[in-house]
Amino acid sequence: MTGWDLLPAVLKNISGTLALTAAVIAASTVLALVLAPLTRSPHRLVRLPMKAYTYIGRALPPLTFLFGAFFGLAAAGVQVAPFMAAFIAFVVFATAYNIEIIRGGLEAVPRGQYEAARSLGVPPRRAMLGLIMPQALRIATPAYLTRMTGIVKDTSLASVIGVSELTAAAGRMVVFEPDAALLLYGAVGLVYFALASVIIAVQHLLERRFPPSYAK
Amino acid sequence: MRGITTVPPQTKVDSDLTATPSERPMVRVHELRKEFGEHVVLDGVSLDVQRGQVVCLIGPSGSGKTTLIRCVNCLERPTDGEIWIDGVRIDAVERKGRWVPAPERELLKHRVSTGMVFQNFNLFPHLTAFENITYAPRVVRGTSSDELRDRAFDLLRRVHLEDKADHFPSQLSGGQQQRIAIARALAMGPSVMLFDEATSALDPELVGDVLGVMSDLAREGMTMIVVTHEMGFARDIADNVVFMDQGKIIEQGRPEKVLGDPEHRRTQDFLRRVVHR
């Protein structure tokens, strides 16, 4: 069997990569949108745990989270499938970054915007949702979408705990057919390139549609 | 001291809360103190503004004018003293016969009774002029969209910008943005309008339009507290001019008196500097 014969079997695992990436992006985005404003809470008991979380989440390598979720949960007697363990690990990991990126956007919204909302009697949560967050997200878009391209590639690490995604599938085949390594890993690399390109395209689209300078 | 009294103390304008609404002051600031750390920004300021009166606050930068109106808008919490609007104390609530600092949600309600216009406009850049004006009435009051529409266009006409409803702030000049900001503040139906150096960030040729809208408001009977460096506006429109320096009111009275023949040395020095700019 040549590498070309093995290629389809590898590529069909794109569904694993796609599912994991999409689930992690969706869940970590929702979580970060809810949690990011808490990093600016006037209450220290809210602010400090957020600070600790984003610190640890960014300082530890993603593999630590993967092994932690996979072996840690198992040791605690919770049996989870590899995909689920990877999902949990990457959400915990990615959310820490996402919170920091959105916080950066929130910090960049001028103080006067918060004051204008307050002076009009708009309740803080409504102001955050309708007035502050839309501005913060425009500012955060380039950094945020760049981080998303990172998540696509990070999911390849899930291969180490046996999640059926592209990198794991290529690895399994290469064990049987070492000569196909260049072709198979090359093809997998191209798939990641294509997926990241989609996200980059979305980024440029958003930046054009919602310019942070509001120039029309 | 913040304490036991339930009726604001008498000041030289003889009226209190038992007076009929038309007689009691629209805004009463009593012995207001504001400290930022060691720094005393307001050092016992008392000021009455009657219904329909226009009061201009003048004075050097750092004199506490802006902090004073920010306290009236509840954007800053006073360190001590009292603020009453139309007979209601807004900086504190009464609990078991004692005044305690008002919780944030109370302040939120009171902010609606004062409309604030900022030096840098602070329009919401992602919303059109129309949306800027209607946002707060929609989410705070739940006003119906038909009524919102009518009121917004009525306000846009008052600031002479009815053709700019669908423009974003970035598409408007500074003077136009400030007039939209005035319309936005008016949309909540405030009883007092506060202007914080509303024309200071404008190109000179755009100042007139904004002052024109402010003069119209004054003529219509709006109660206004105006922090300004526009001495012409103060002379022509104000009922009272208040000169502040170092957190205190130094002198107040009719504009022709305070601006034309000021009693205090500090007022004279300030006016000389401003006029000979």
C-alpha cells in the first residue's frame, strides 16, 4: 500500500478535528464573554479568582490540561471518553486566553462610554451587553480570531490521549507505512492550513464589516 | 455632617421641602465635600438652583466645578454633604431615621432626573444618532418604538439635526455630535441638565451651534447647571454665575455683577486671565 491509498483513511478524521475545534471555540467564546466583564468587577472576591484562573490557564502548557482532564478525571473515578476529556481540557485552556483578549478590548473602551451609560441610567449589565461589549469586541477581533487559529492547531495535541482526529490518524498510519510519513503529515498540515485560512478570512470579514475606527 | 436631619437645612434662599414644588429649589447642594485620597476637591460647597434657572460655574481648572456637577449626576459619590433634586435627596436614603449612602441601583434611578452632557460628547460610536437618542428610553423605560420614533425626531428637530438620524457619530462634526449628545440626555426627560464644558473640545466655528441649542433650552425653561469657559454665554444666558476656586464657592450672583464688577480678588484675577487670553 502506498501513502496515497492511506490518505482517504487519514483525511476522514477531519471530522474529529472539526468537531473538537468547533466545540471548543463555541464553548470557550460563550464562557469568555460571560466571564471577561468579571475581571473588572469592583468586588475583589470576584476579580481575584478570575485573575488566578487566567494566570494559570495561560502559564501552563496545554498538555497539562489534557493529561489533567484525561488521567485526573479517571483517577477521580469519572470515566470520560477521550474526546470529552480533550473538549474539557481545551475549553479550560482556551477560555483563559479568550478572557484576557476580551478584557483587553474592555480596557480599551474609553471611560467616558461607561460614564455616558451610567449617566443615562442604563443598568450596568445592559450597558455591558448593548453599549460596551460591542465596542470591546471590535477592538478585540484581530487578536481573538488569531487565537482561534491557534485552537485549530492545538487540537492536534489531543492525539496523545487517543482522540480520533487528523494528527492521531496520520500517526497511526505512519506506524505501518513509514515511507508515507511525508505525504500524510504534509496532507494533514495542508488541512490545518485550510482551516486556519477560513478563520483568517472570517477575521478580515469582521474587521471590514465592524471596523474599530467606525469609519464608514 | 451626614446624620439625623430629614429636612435640608435652610440656606439664604428661604425655601424648604415643605414649600410647594414651584417654590422649592430644583437642585440643592448642601455642604458638599469630595475627597480623592488626600486631595480635597470640594470643600463644603452649598448651592441652590431654582426651577428654570441657569447657573454657570466658572473658575480655574481644578477648582472643583466638574466634580460638583458629576456629584449632582451621581457619577461621583460625595465624601460628605447632601444633594437634593426637586425635594428628593439623591446621594443617600433614609433607613430607620438615619441617612445612609444610596445603593447603586438607587443612584441609577436618580441619574435619570439629571441629564449630563460631557466635554468629549461620549456618543456611542457603534450606534446611529437615532439609536444613541433612543437607547436609554428603550432599555430603561421600555418606551414603545412608535413613541420612541416620534420623540427622537422631535429632539432631533430641536437640535436642528433631523436629517442626521441615520448617521454614525464618526460621520458627524464635533458640534453635531455634541448636539446629538444633548438630544440623548434630553430623551430621558430630565428635570435638570448638566453641561460639563460642553464646547471646550469643539473647533471655534462649531461652538456657536451648540451654545445656540443650549440657549434655546434655557429659554424653554430648563433648569441648567453649566460648567463653562464661555463668558459671553454666561453673561447673556445665566441667571446666576458662580465662581469657584480650590473647591470652594468664592462668589456668586447676577452675571453682570460677578463678571462685570466682582468683589473678590481671586475672581478679578481669574476674569482678567480669561478675558486677556
